Amino acid sequence: MPDCCRYYYQKIVLEHNHILTRSPSMTKQMRGHKLKEDAVEDIINVMNKARVSHTKVMNILNECVGGSHNLNMTSRDIQNR
């Protein structure tokens, strides 16, 4: 394999370079941990086309999953779509 396709590490730092979350339950609110389910996206799209407010969309989704603690998105996520 030619050298142009190889990578070499010059330095490895094992310490974290950011603040860790205080609670593991908060990680579901992080962008990288949010799961995007096609079925939920489709439901949200249908409700948006029907001009259902984001608050009502959140209420419906919360009912479907048994509460906001089981939902991996926030009201702001719905607004930002």
C-alpha cells in the first residue's frame, strides 16, 4: 500500500476535552444520541402538512410513547424541522 493512503498518529490524549453530562438520562437529548425513526418522521410530516401546531404534535407523540421521558426529541426539534 502506498504511503499516501496511510495515517499515522503523532499524539494520543486519553483525557476528555469536554464536560461530561451529569446524568446518563440526559444523553438522549444530545444530537448524536437522538434516534430518527422513519415512521415518526412520517407522522410528523403529515401533521405539519395539516398545519397541526408543534405543541399538539408533541402532545400526540408523548401519548403514543407513554410520556415525554420516552421520547427522544424535544419540542424545539419539532419546531426546527
